[in-house]
Amino acid sequence: MSNRKMLTIGLIFSLSSPMMASPCDEATELNYQAYESTRQGFPISRAKHLLERALALCPNHAESYNNLAELFSTESDYAQAITHYRRALQINSNLSTAWHGLGETYYKQDQFPQSLEAHLHACQTDKDSRQRVVELLKDNRYAVTEEGKILEKESLLLLYDKSRRHAMEQLITACGLKAKIRHVIVFRNLVFNTSTTTLKQASTRQLQKIASVLKMVDPTMVKVKGHSDAQPWRGRSQSESKRLNLRLSQRRAESVKNVLVNEGFPKNLTQAKGYGSNDPLVLGNSPAIWAKNRRVEIEVK
């Protein structure tokens, strides 16, 4: 466990009287022992056992849940980490170390909308959380999903549900920052076979999750926007390549729309438009820049 997260525990322990130790005082002492155990290089299992004993003594000991969550996160057991961070926050919703840890756990999983939301809850009191918020807001990083990643339903809901976006904007204001949460998500993980409109299997899984969320938030309109790179077609002129890229982006947008419709989202509430290479996110001509500009954006009205 990190020094920053053990500070509160150390302060609490120093104020406890050995002559009047309650079960929760003992739980705090066990947290200190768990910290010392990890600091001295003992196996994580030893610290986890101490924290489990602490919770047996004091079931509502938020710091014990928080520190257990950190150990689970260290082991990359993110599901258990999230469960324990959230239990800590149920007990003490102002525990900034738990919000920070939860935000970092989501960040490690590339669930940037959920990471942003968690860090916003600690933004006023935790400088590391504030720094992460600034990073995620820059260039709308929280609303970009890279190739090979899957944005889960809860992250999609944060950006596509109007009330959830509004709640995050209020947290941003409370943090002393200025930003609007986008209702457009950039999907670089919606990948097609080269020069075709055929989606790869992982892309279909992402679209199934998107369709499920769209049916939950009941939007008035969904706009699918296809964007290609400016890479020239072999043997074609620059103007001909631009025309072909525009046509390809339109067809790919329509392919995405068709999957959403096949998954049960109303066809009359879905629009598809291709922009070719006319609206790049990054200027320049190189394989790395082309990869950033190849994308599908899905906007919810």
C-alpha cells in the first residue's frame, strides 16, 4: 500500500488509546501492520489476511476496504479492486483515496469515462486526481477508444446519458475547471478489413454494447460518422484517392448503422454520413497520423 493512502490510517492510529481500544481501533492497527508488511517486502497475501481480519473486527472500516482494493489492483484483479473501492465509498463517500484508486483502476482498463468520473469526485482534495482529470479532459481523451480496446456499457452510459453528462459537468465546475462532456465518442476500435466495409469480429462486439446502451438512453437521433485517412490509393491520383476515401467512409458508416439497426436500435433514428479525409483529428501524412484519423464517431442527440 502506498504512503499517501496510509496517511489517514496513521493519523487515526496515533489518536487511538491502547487502554480503550475498540474493535475498529484494532482494525486500524491491523491496517498499519498490513502497510508495514508490504513495505518490508512480505507477500501480498500476508497483508490481505491482516486486512480481512480487520474487516472481521470492524465490518464498516472503510480504510480496510480501500487498502484491500489497492492490493487487488496491484495484482491486476481489477474486478475485486473495484468491488472493494466501491464498498469503501458506500461507507465513506468522501474518502478521496478510494475515489483516486477507483479512477486509476478504471484507467488501467482503458475505461476512461469511468476513470474521469471517479477522479472528479476527488479532484478538489487530491492533487493526483486533479492531474488525471486535466489529462483526460485534454483533447477529449476520455471520449476516445483505441483499436484493440472495448468500451464497456457503464463508460458508454456516462457519455450517452444526458443526466450523467450533466452530473460530471457539475463536478468539473466544482473542481474549478471548464469543460463540457462530449456526447460524441471516437471509436478507433471499429476496424474494417483493408479497403472494405467488412467489420472485424471485435468491432461487432463493441457495436453490440453500443446498441444496448442506445436503447437504454432513448435518444432522438444517433449520427454515425465515418472518417478515413488521407492515404492515397495505389495507382490513383490524389483527387481520385480523395473521392474513393469519401465513398469508402460513407459505406463504412452505413455498415456501422446496419449493425446498430440489426441489434434492435430503430432505423429511423439513425443517420450515417462519410466525411472521407476532410475532417482529420491530426494534420500530416504518416502511418501514425493516418491511424489516428481513421475512425468512426457516434454522436447521440
